[in-house]
Amino acid sequence: MIQLESYGNPTINIAVFAIFVAATLGIVIAVTRQKSKASDFYTGGGAFSGRQNGLAITGDYLSAAAFLGVTGAIALYGYDGLLYSVGFFVAWIVALFLVAEPLRNTGKYTMADVLSFRMNQKPVRTAAATSTLVISFVYLLAQMAGAGGLVALLLGVSDRTMQGVVIGLVGALMVAYVLIGGMKGTTWVQMIKAVLLVSGAAIMAALVLFGSGFNLSALLSSAQAAGLDPATGTGVDVLQPMQQYGKTEFTKLSFLSLSIALVAGPSGLPHVLMRFYTVPTAKEARRSAVWAIGLVGAFFLITLVLGMGAAKLVGQQTILEAPGAANSAAPLLALHLGGEVFMGIISGVAFATILAVVAGLTITASASFAHDVYNSILKDGKADPEQEVKVARITSVVIGVLAILGGILANGQNIAFLISLAFAVAASANLPSILYTLYWRRFTTRGSVWSIYTGLISSVVLIVFSPSISGSASSMLGEGVNFAWFPLTNPALVSVPLAFLAGWLGTITSKKAADGELAIEMEMRSMTGAGAGEALNH
């Protein structure tokens, strides 16, 4: 096992970071041309192939939580940590088969285009834009926390003020990507990042397995032995389920709630769904799906090897005591496997992952505000395209500032866990309304608005008053502050059913019936792709 004092060479780490940032910014500038239409900023002109977009979707979906947080969770809790890998992957299949292609066939730029297609535009767009902004902000907290923990580890920065400065720099770079490149530049960064991340993780997994004779059973047994103290039998048995969630009835319910959030959440994540608007046809959207499923599936199989390898070679106690705690498992494993240079490269890939994902989140949130609020609501759909893009750029700066402040507060939390909270909000606020809109002809404006706001408000309120925020040693505000009255660490078990119920109740109590002709037209477009080109080019 490595020594706690040794976290690599800060000079090498800074040099690798600088190379990654300079290279990706250079690519953004190179591929970006003068934009004359809003669609260029929002969708990259819809000009990407299925393979390219599949790589970009993989880059968007495999965030810092997937690499840093999941690896750490598996290293520390074994099967309970593996839940994140399984949940993230199963969720991706659900999103692709039920939601992604129908949304792409019906929409234009944002999720709200679909939700408002056959509804009263203003109230539905307002609700959808609100949920998009909230979800993007919660998701950004996790990425910013990951950035702070990663750089703290690599530069040996234990002072939280300096970590806050690092988070501020990440936020500034994030805004620069969006302002310079729009969706086109961001998509290219996502593609490159996906290749680097999957390749880097595969190389690390191969090295771990090589050390165990390419015997997965031997690796698992070694990780189990490393987690348990042979003298006392204490420690975390990584092969024993429910090490993290099996202590009380409430923690078991939290486990169930987390499972719901992980499986249902991605189908409501605006920044992932928006990726399908960057391809020209439904056929290319399906090709995107095939590429993304293969890459995402392979990556999450790899995280099991990485997590168990970190438990065996780095040690659980070393991971917990390092800056960034669970989030440090992957970089410390890289240090053990390949030394300082390899650690710098893997950490540079992780840093590029964070930058790319936060840029994608920012452009989604800014597009939602500019397109759904400014253009469609305030300007009745008649805003000048250049002015609309200008509003999107200003919004991205505001979002960047808010994300920096929130990231400083969330610094030190396991980012896979923070992501699960964002998934819970997405599953509650967006997914019920999306499914009702796509598959229930009778669904009405009132049902959509009630569903979105009920899911959004209930999930956020329950998160705020849960042990995730206060009342425990692992909470965001620590044990010293306690206003937690909701006993579960994840709200999805309560908030998702509430949102479905609200959508149904709002629909059956609506005085105005749904527009049958528009419902049939939407069903035809969503299922066949007929008319999708016109929807994208209005």
C-alpha cells in the first residue's frame, strides 16, 4: 500500500493539467465558426454523426462521479458501491429505449419543446425550464466538489480556502468553454474526453488484473482481505452486501430510494437528453445509442476492477484519510500502478472529464433559460436569434458563479452520492411528465405542470431536510447543524410516486381536455421520426 504522504509530484500534475486545458481549449476554438443561427449554438447545427454523438453522449454521461465517485464507493463499500455502476448502466438502457429517441424526434432544442408540444406553451415551458435549471445546478455541485477534491489531492492542498479557489478556477474554465464553443465545441471536447476516460480506465484495469494473474476471483478475495483486520475481524468486508445501507430499516429504505433514483434519473436529465438534438436523423440517433451503450457498459464493468484494485493496493484507510476521501481512490490507484507521471495523466483525464461535463451542463441550463424563458415566454417566440444566444451566454456566466458558490459548500462530499441527489430530482420533476406526454394521449397542461412542480418541490424539500444535508458526520453541514426530519438520504422513494400521482390527478381534474389531434401528431413523430426534420429546422 502507498504511503499517505505521497500523492505524486505537484509540478507534473500541474503541467499535465495545463496541457489538457490548453489542448481542449485549442480544439474548441478550432472547430467553432461564426454562429449566425441559434441552432448552431444549441445543437452544433445538428451536424454530428451517430458515432460522434455516441462518443459525446458517453462523455456527457460518464462524469467525474462515474470515475472518481464510483471507484471510491466500490473501494470503501464493495457491493453497496457497485450499486452505482449497476444503476447508472441500467438507467442508460431505460433512457434510450423509453425516452431519448422519441424526445429527439419531437423536439427542437430543449426538453421543454417536447413537454409543451401539445400543451399550453407558457406554463409548461416555465415549469420545464425551472426544473432544468435546478437539476443542472445540483449536478454541477457534484462536479465542482470533484474538482476541489481532485486538485486538493494532487497539489497537496488541505486548506479549504485554497480548494475554494481551485473550484473558482474550474468554474471560470467551464464558462470559457461555453462562451467560446457553444454546443459544437463542447461536443468535440466530450468526444475526446470519452476516448481518454475509457482508454485510461481500461489501462488501469488491465494493470490491476495483471497483478492478480487476470483472475477476478483472486482480486476480489485480496480486496476482501485488505479491508478486514485479520486480528480483530473489523473493517469493511467489500464482498458482503449492505455494509453501508443495512444498519437500520431507514438505511434499507434509503438503499431502495437510491436505486429508484439511479435507474429513473438519467431519463430526466436535460443535459443528456439534449445530446440527441445534435444529430440530423432518427437513424443517427439510434446509432448514437448503440455506441453509447457499448462504451458506457464497458466502462461500468471496469469500475468494479478499479474499485476492488484500490481497496487491495491503496487501502481503505489511506483513501479515507486522503484529501478528497472516497474521490481520491482512482488517482491513488494510478499512483500505485504507474507512478507520478501516470497519476498525473489519469488525474488530467479526470479533470478534463469534470470540465467537459460542467460545460455540457452549463450550455443545457443556459439554452433552457434563453430558449424556453426568454424567447418562448417573454418574447412569444419572436426573439432575434442573435439576442437569444447573447442571453444564453449571459446566463452561462450567472450559472457559473452560482455553481462555484455551491461547489465550495459541497466540497468533500462523495460525488457519486451528490449525483444520486441530482438523479432523484430529475426522476421526480421530469420523468413522470415526459412519460405521460409521450405515452398518454389524455395528458393535459394542468397534469404536466402539477407533475413537474410536485416532483421538483418535494424532492428538493426532502433533500434539504434529510440526513444528506445535516444531522450526521457525513452530511454536508456536519453533525453540529441538525434540521433533518426526513429519515431517508435520498427522496426518490417518496417524490417520484408523488409526481406521477400529481400528473394523473391534474389531468383527470382538468376542465380543458387534451388536444386529440396534436396528441396523435406527437405520437406519430415520436415513434416514427416523421416530421422531426421540420421540428428541428423551424
